[in-house]
Amino acid sequence: MDRGWPAQEARRAPHGMIASVNPLASAAGLRVLRDGGNAMDAAIAAGAVLTVVEPWSGQLGGDAFMLVASADSRTVTAINGSGAAPQRCTIDRYLPLGRIPESGWLAASVPGIVDAWQVAVERFGTRPLGTLLADAITYAEAGFPLTARQARNNAAIAVIAADFPDTRAVFFPDGRPPMAGFRLRQPDLARTLRTIQAEGAAAFYRGSIARAIVAASDRGGGLFAERDLAEHRTDVLDPIQASYRGWTVLEQPPVSQGLIVLIALKILEALDSASDPADRVHLQVEAHKLALTERLTHVGDPAFSSTVVDHMISAERGGALARRIDPGRAVALPHEPAGHPDTTYLCVVDEARNVVSYIHSLYAGNGVVAGDTGILLNNRMGCFSLDPDSPNRLAPGKRPVHTLNSWMLVQNGLPRVVGGTPGSFWQVQTNLQLISNLIDLGMPLQAAIDAPRWTMGGQTSWSDSSLNLEARFGEAVVRSLRERGHSVEPIGDWAAGGAAQLIRIEGEMLTGGGDPRPGTSSVIGY
């Protein structure tokens, strides 16, 4: 049942559009579009602002992935801006700990986002990177007032930050979490951004910023060396794609686990489309479990192991996996590591119909700021396995399999819908449902986002195989799923998480939608 959440309206504009979780970021991107910049220029400007105003969801110490559709060549390119394990990070160093730490220097991989920005603007932008950092620098220097949501996010890292004085100095300047309305200034981050503005990504990976990161790592007991940063490279790749009921769905290639979405779609395509809500949820959940098993069994860094993606997302493999689904019985969820939705997503379409699907993240929030750089680090090392038989096992210089993924729907060779969401391991689950809502149910854009949503895995543990179901599905759906063996946990009407942003391209009109679940969404155009 609907308990009265305010109705969201889709936004429409003919020329250009940007959708993000934060109005300051969206405004920065729109300003670039109106000044003649293209979709990539706008995406980088907005993404840079997000590292300042939503630092807990993605900052200079994190990674970024993009899908880029070029209007002139009618091609789509995937950018993988993820970092690798430092060369001194070996399984033997972590086995005595029994796990990879969730915070601290041993949890951090090499940050990839700054080089991804540089590569993206050089290949697809029209403005220098330094120009696109101007708004981010302003908000870092002058500050911005925390909203209630941002204050809660900031307070959530207080326990982790207790061990890191550099972090406390940035985010708790008065010794305690600031309240809504507090003007958060980050002068150290502003100085780092100004250095990147003047010297480009080279300063971050081979210059003064790199040296400062390594020095902070040494003081904190980390394993970073200047070589680790200097050898970092952004991958520019072809996206992976699969057909689904007359559409082509594009996703990020490994090391992204976006192929989970494509595997699950091929499984669903081999089954009859379900009209009953309980049947539909059951089939989606079981398809996701099978797709996740495929990922856990076969996927690692392609530089270290081979992954036969074409076979994994083929109709033949989808049909074989579909035959394993029992319409009346649930199977257990395979184990995957826990994570938190410390990620943010945005999408942009410009007047020429260049399209960017952009996502960046710190993963689950490390809590470490690298000395006086203002750089908040990732804890992406936690995505590795310590199992020596896993294709995703930890190794020096290796990239972990990544939660970050973004997608596009293409028809007749042209992008028609671009979208994505934060949400750690729930990203692929949410994206699967969004695409199904659009294609299988023919929902309008905003309705596809607003529709009741499920997530697999407990709120704090993945081992319990909980199926979290928004209460708007209704008691009959809950009862039917429990009868099939699902461990259903009803949650609030809008509590499934995620912050999906979508833009549809229909001739001369752009339609954008944003997720009400995070409490804020900024979809604007002109």
C-alpha cells in the first residue's frame, strides 16, 4: 500500500539534461551544458562537485566508471577508472589478520578517479580538466551547508574516524559531528584540487600529491609506494552487451560486475514474462542468484585470468541457467561480501545527444584521510577474496572485481535510456529491476524508479539470504514468496535503498527521473 510519499514528476527538456543526487552537482553540470560544453564536460564538472559535497559517497581517493555514447560516431565506450592493489599487498600479508580490514591503509587500493577524469575529458570532452574543477574548488574552499541527510552521512563515519585524527580534523572540526546547516569547509581538499587544476592528473600519480599520499601511507602503516601510483592506468574498453526482448543492453565489462545484470536478463528472457508480482519477484531473485554464482565462479581481473564473457551472456547459457529455476521454490543466496551504499551516480545528455553514464565510489567508507591532502580513501581491497582458488583472489597489481556499473538501453543503434544507481552489491539488483520495469512492464521512466523494489541480503549481513521487500508490494506477495521458501523481511515503503537516476531520449525531447528514496534527487535540463 502507498503511505503517502510525495509523487515525483518526470522532468522534460529539449536541449540537455543532467540527473544526480545533489542540486549543487547538477547545477554545475547544467552550467557547463548551457555554456556550450558537451555531456562529458558536464559529467566531470558535476562529478568533481560530488567529491566535495558528497565525499562519503565518492572522493578523490576512490574510483570511477563511465559509459560514453558519442553522437558523431554512434559508438559507445566503457571507461574503467578503478585502481589496483599496491605491489606490496599479498595474500600472505592479510592471512594472519583472517580478513581484509574494513578501514585503514591496508583496506585501500590505488585511487583511479582522477586519471579517469583526465582520460575522459581528453578523449571525449571539449574543455580542459582544470576548467571543469572550478565549482568543486569553490565549494571546498568556501564550504557548503550540510543538509540533514548529509549530516547523517557525515555522522555515520564518526566511529571509524575515531582512529584517524586527520579525518576528524576535516569532518568533525569541533570534535563532534556537525548538525544540518553547518558550513563544511575542506581547505586541504581545495588545495589538492587546485594542484590538479594547474598540473593535471600527473600531479596526483607522479607529482607532489603522489608523494604526499605515500608519506601518509608510511606514517599510517600502509603499503603504498610511489611506483603504485605512477603505474596506474585507466582502461578504455568496449562495453559488453546483450539483447533483451528487442532492446540492446550495454554494461560495463569486467572488472565491473555489471555482467550480472546481463546474465540475469538472458535468464529472464528464456522464461515467460510474469504478470503476477510474486512470480515476477521470484524469477528475478532466482535469476540474480544464478548470475551472481556465475560471477563468483568465473570473474576476476582480465589481466590475471580469462573470463569468457560472450558465453556467460549468451542466449544458450541463459537458457541453460533458466532451466535450473524452480517456479515454486527458492534456493540459497551464494555468499558475497557485505558493503554499504557509499557510491553516487549521475547521467548527462547534451544537445548533440552525446550521452554519459557516470558512477564513482569509495566502496564502503574507509575513514582515512591521507594526511593534509584532504583525500578520503577507498576500502576497495575488501572486494578481493583471500581464497587462493578464487579468480578474484588478491594479488599485487591486480584490480578487485568491482561493484560499480552503469548501463544504457539502445534501439536501432541509438541510446534511448541511460541509467544507474549507487548501492554496493545492491546496484545490479536495482538495475535489473529498473530495466525490467521499463521493458517488460512498459513503465514510464519515473514510475519505473518509484515501483516497489526488493533487495537480497540482510541489512548488515549477506549470509542470512534475506529478501528485503518494500511494504508496497503488499501482504499477498510476501505470503506467496514465503511459501516458496524465501526469507522475506518486509521493510518500509521506500526503504530498499538506491538512488537511481534515468534519462530517456525521445527524438527532440529528453525525459529525466530521479529516485525519491535517498530523500533528494536533482534532475534538471534546459
